Amino acid sequence: MRIKSTLNALIFPLLYMLVYEGIFKTILLPFIAAINAILIPIFPDVCSINVL
């Protein structure tokens, strides 16, 4: 049981990160890019922070 709990502790965060990264890259990244494209002329400082 100890090995199984250790595997769960390692595997589930990895799976969660992969799913989260997939969702983030497919949905949020274009959205953030669009927002930055709109805001760059208005607030250059804010957008340079967002890129970081």
C-alpha cells in the first residue's frame, strides 16, 4: 500500500499538470495573446509583465 500511495502522489500531479497545460495552451494562451495584442498599445508596462 505504501508503494501505491507513493505512485499516486507522483502520477496524479503529473497527469493533472499535463491536462492543465494542455487546456492552458489550447484555450488560455490564444486568449492571453489576443488580450496582449489589444492592450500593448494602451498599457505597454502591463503587457511586458504578462509576457514574463
